[in-house]
Amino acid sequence: MKSTLKNIGLSVFALVLILNFSSCEATKNASNTQKGGVIGAAGGAILGAIIGNNVGKKGSGGELGAVIGGVVGGGAGVLIGKKMDKQAQEIEEEIPGAVVERIDDGIVITFDENSGVYFDTNKYNINSASEILLNKLSGILLEYSDTNVFVIGHTDSTGADEYNMTLSKNRAFSVTNYFVGKGLPSNRFTTSWFGEEQPISDNTTAEGRSKNRRVNIAIVPNEKMKDDAKKETGEN
């Protein structure tokens, strides 16, 4: 009985450590390996990162959520987490200007005017400075082929709603088309745009508007990666 209680106590202690570790700042921007086995099929946090403060507005959150899917749990989730950790680390090393977050089973990269990939005012063509970083990211996406990629375009609230919606669409497709032009299969990509509808910061300030003018890239495991992980861990 004493041995059993000791084992239960250790198990509870280990679970507390895992939960505390998964909520600390380091795991937000680096490793979600441990979280894969604990969270299970909860998922959803990645939507907030790529859409912003208004998840679900006009049904957009549900549509993207259906495509992204839930988080893989158990041993397969831990294995996927390790692979995504490695990819995220490589992205951080190759593209130091980007904001890289490990969320759920995915990787979310935010490019705004302060982080390397940006667009000239009212333009949507990829400029030469942005090409350098997108070329590096293209190489990593080619290396890690068992993933799907989401490209999401946003603007600030300056200007007409319809104009901003079209501008965010054109910018998002400029990024997607650039990747495809580098040899990445088009069927790996889902492209979405929200204009000014999904702010992550205050549009009444210059700093806030600069953060809202952004393109998010989310990288998530495809079905092949999920199936392979389940086979490797005997969970099929």
C-alpha cells in the first residue's frame, strides 16, 4: 500500500511539473513536445494566433479550425511535437527576424513591418528584402515535407473595408505563390485573408497598426505525419 501511494504521489507530482512547464513562457515560443501528450485532442489555440482577437467572426474560425484539425494526443503527439520542435528551432535560427511560436501541434510565424517580411504601402508584391527570408523558409518547408501550410493576410483599419480585404488577399496570395514558385506543391497551402477584421493590437496607435499589418504562416502536421507517428508508436 505504501509503495502504491508513493507511485501515485510521484505520478501526480510529475503531472503538476508537466502542466507547469507547459504554461511557462519557454514552451510558448519553443517546445511543445511535452504538451502533445497532455493536451490530447483539445486544440484550437493556433486559431487565436493566426486570426487574432475575434476568433469565430463571420464563421472564419470554424472554417479554418475544420481544416487545421485537432491536436494529436498520446505517444504519437509527443513524437510529432519533437519533429515540430526541431523545425521551429531551425526556422528561428535561419530567420532571426521572424516571430516563431510553437502552439498545439503547429508552428506559427508572424511577419509584420518589424520582423523581416513586409510590403510597401498599398503594395502586395514581394520586395527584394522579403525574398531573402522567404527563400530560407522555402528551403525549410521543402525539407519538412509532411506538413500543411496556412498563409493568412491582415491589414490595419486605415482605409475602406473592401479595399483592405482585397489588399490582404493579394498579399497572402503573393506569399503563397512565391512558395509555389520555389517548388513547393500548391496542395500543401491554404490561403486566407481577413482585411482589418482580425486585429491583434490597437488600431488607434501607429504601433498597433504596424502590428496589425501582418502575414501569418502556420505550419501543421499533415495526415501522413500523423499516420506515421501513430504507426511508429503502435497506436493505429
